[in-house]
Amino acid sequence: MNRDIRLAAFDLDGTVLEHNSSWVAIHRAFGTERLGAASLKLYSEGKIGYNEFMRRDISCWPKGTTRKQIESILSGYKIRDEAPGLFEDLRARGLKTALVTSGIDILAKEVAETLKIDHWVANSLRFDRRGVLQPMGVGRVDPTRKDLAYAKLLRKLKITPKSTIAVGDTIYDLAFLKSARLGFMLAHTTRVADPEIIHIDTLTQVLDHIP
């Protein structure tokens, strides 16, 4: 057992939520998946940085796209069935909770409010006064370096990484997971050959490692 765990942090897309990416959900709605996949390939190959990746994603979407349209698209999210009970149990055990996601803040805020999650950090879209989408987003969480955004959040909360657990579902989460005392990989899509990572089949299995 680990009696000094103070905070449990989770990836959002594919972990707390069943779908894999809020960005992909928007591409799918606008029919721009091919363009988004091309940008992802360049980012994954290290040919562009994450802010440029975000800019290219946003530029794919129709001019004049509004916040209301984005909110409508993202409203189709599905929380994993076991998540509400898990977060209730974590609160009952005295743990703080957080989301660390390279997804979009509109969705992160909504899910955090629904599940009563204490803290969240995510990337942002920009809108003008009329609610029209602007070309440049605000990059706070680089998918491959979620550990940096996580460390910044923990410094603000005055909690050490070794007093936390982290839960994700893809190789992009590895640095984030390994920065915590315990790192859990939801193994519905990914398994990694790393002895520091604990593979789980359901979110509630993290409770086996917390008093």
C-alpha cells in the first residue's frame, strides 16, 4: 500500500473518456481527418513542434467556426462507466484529483465539473469577442511532454510528484506516468515493456494500490 499518496492525475481522452481525441472528434465533424493525420505524422516525426501542430489543426477547420459549434461537437463525449464511482472513492480516501490532457480545455472543464475533479490543465482554443475561432491556440500540454505540464501543476499545488499517481492510455503518456510515484497504463489500446508501468484493464484497479 502507498499511504502517502495525495493526488491522482488522469489523462482525459481515451482514459477518463472513451473516445481517443477531442481534436480528432472535431476533424471528424468537419471532414478534415486526412489533413489532421498529416500534421500528426509531421509532429510524431519531430518535423514540427506542438504549437505548429495545433496551428495546422485549427487552420484545417472552416473559416468562421464558432465556439458554439466546437462546444456542440465536443458535447458528444462519453465518460467511462467506472469513472464517476472511482472519483467518488478517491475523494472519500482524501485524495485530490486532476486531469492532465493535451486535449481542449472546453472539454476538460466540462468533464472536471461533472466528475468534481479538483484541478485540470489542457490546451486552449482562442475566440474573438464574437465567439469566432482564431488561428492560434494556446499550447499548455505537449502530448509527448505531459510531465512538464504536470510538474508545473504540482509546483503550484505544493505537492511532490512522488506523492501522486498518474493514469494514461498511450505511449504519449509515458513521461507523465513515469514522473509519478505510480504510473498506470489503461491497457485497452497499449502495453509497454517497462517494469515501472502498471497495466490495468479498468480504471478502478488503481484503487488496489491506494489505502
